[in-house]
Amino acid sequence: MSSPRFSLPDLRHCWAEAANSPYLTRAYTRRPWLKLLGLLGLSFAFMIVGGLGVRAVLALSGVMMPDLVGAIPDGTLRLDGEIGFMALLAVSLMLLAVAVLFAAMIVYRRAGPEFLWPGRSFSPRLLLAGFGIMAAVSVVLLGVSVLFEPATAPAPILNPDYPLNSRLAYAGAAVVLLLIAALAEEIVFRAVLLRVTAGLTRRLWLICLLNAVLFSAIHLDPDPTAFVARALSGFIWTWAALRLGGIEFAVGAHLANNLLIVWLIEPMSSAALPGQAIPPIYLVFEVVTVAVVFVAVERIARRRRTTEIAV
């Protein structure tokens, strides 16, 4: 009798396979704590040099360093200011990511791809899969959430208070800039941090927990619901990186999550504000998202494993 086309993942089998992820098996290094200190110090030095370099370029070009929030105007020009906000955010995060990645390459003496997708090449299919799955789940849950709490304002890209050309520019710029921001965050957390923590401990649960908690903590949001929600996202994106052997799926999912927020809920400058007292009921939506993404990741991992065996 043939097996059914769909079945829930075997958790013990998935856990055992995750423990053999290239992120873990290729992460061994001598003096891991000393190298961690070296990574922190060199990353900080690179960020200082990079920041001074950006300031020098802006000064030579006659451009003033923009104020992150004060540069956003009110009224019909709001979305134009939001583009500048997202651009500055993307540049800042990518500067951090490049500094951390280059420092890791030097300290651990490994090529960049060994942190991004160890042992294989870049997979655009995984990037698109992460984006598509996360977008589908988010749209459905957004529709459900409206039943509990109707939107008080039109979605930014549909708001007639903003000129059409501003909305189109905002929508397009968000795709590019939030892709850069998502890639930067995934480089730091699901690439470098994941490999570094795997060199410190072989306990899979501890590696996932550390990644999730640190990912949430770096957002500096005191709201407990927001903290737990981001930690859950960090956990499932860490799991995706472990099971699929790279950060592409997590980058796509991260982009879809942020893009739908700034397109359909509120602009980035508002969404990024900490301490917004999110109702705990929204954790239910996050748990559902984690469950759906987990099943999707396992099906992709099984399909990829079957293809490799066939080849």
C-alpha cells in the first residue's frame, strides 16, 4: 500500500536530522569562547570604521545625516518620508551584517557561503518558497484578525489620503529595502550566530532557544507579547535554516512578514515603535504561523532529501 501524499512530520526523526545539519556538523572550532570574543571585538571595529566611512561619503557629497524619525513628514508626504526611513534602516542593518560576517570569516577562517548556506550553493527556490508560504499564512491570519479588531485606518498602499505615485513608490521601495533589511538580520542571526552557538554547544534545543531569545531581545521591545512573538519567529526561522541548510527560506519569510505589515497594516516607522502593548490573543496567530511554517519546512526538507537520494 502506498503512503498518503500528506502526513504530519515525525518529530523525533526531524529532530535527529536537524542535529546533523551542516550548520552543526561543520561548526567545530578550537577555542570557541576565545574566538567569540574575537568576533565581537572585530565586528565592533568594523562597524565603527563602516559608520565613519558612511559619514565621510555623505559629508563629501554634501548630504546631511538624516534624523531617523524627524525626517518623516506628516500629511500627504508621509510615505515619501517612510521610504527614507526604510532606506536608513536597511543601510544600518546591512552595515552591521557585513561587519559581523567579515569578522566571522576572519576569526573562523571560513568563506562567506559557509555561514550562509554551508556545503551548497544559493537556492532561489527556497527564497521564493519562504516568501510565498509566509505571505499566504499572513494574509489569511490578517483577515481573521480583522474580525477581532477592525482596522482603524486604510492600509498604507490603499489609503486615498496619499497620492497614487507616492503609494506606488512606497510599495516598490519597500520590496527592495525590506529585502536588504531581512537579509541583513538573517546574516547576523541565522548565519553567523547560528554557526557560532553551534560551536559552543551541541544541544540543539539550546541553540534554537538562544537564537530565538537574542533575535527578539535585539529589537529592544519591552512589550512581553511582542517579545514572545518575535522569539517564536526567530525559533522557526532558525529551524528552517537548520533543516534546509541555508538562510534563503528565512530571508523570504522574513521579507513577507515585514512587507505585509508595511503594505497592509502600518508604515515601518510606526510598526517599529517599541512598547505598543499588543494583546496576548495575537500569540495564537503566531503559534499557528509557526505550526504551518514548520510543516511546510519539513515537507520541503523531505522532498529535497528524496531528490538527493534519487540523484
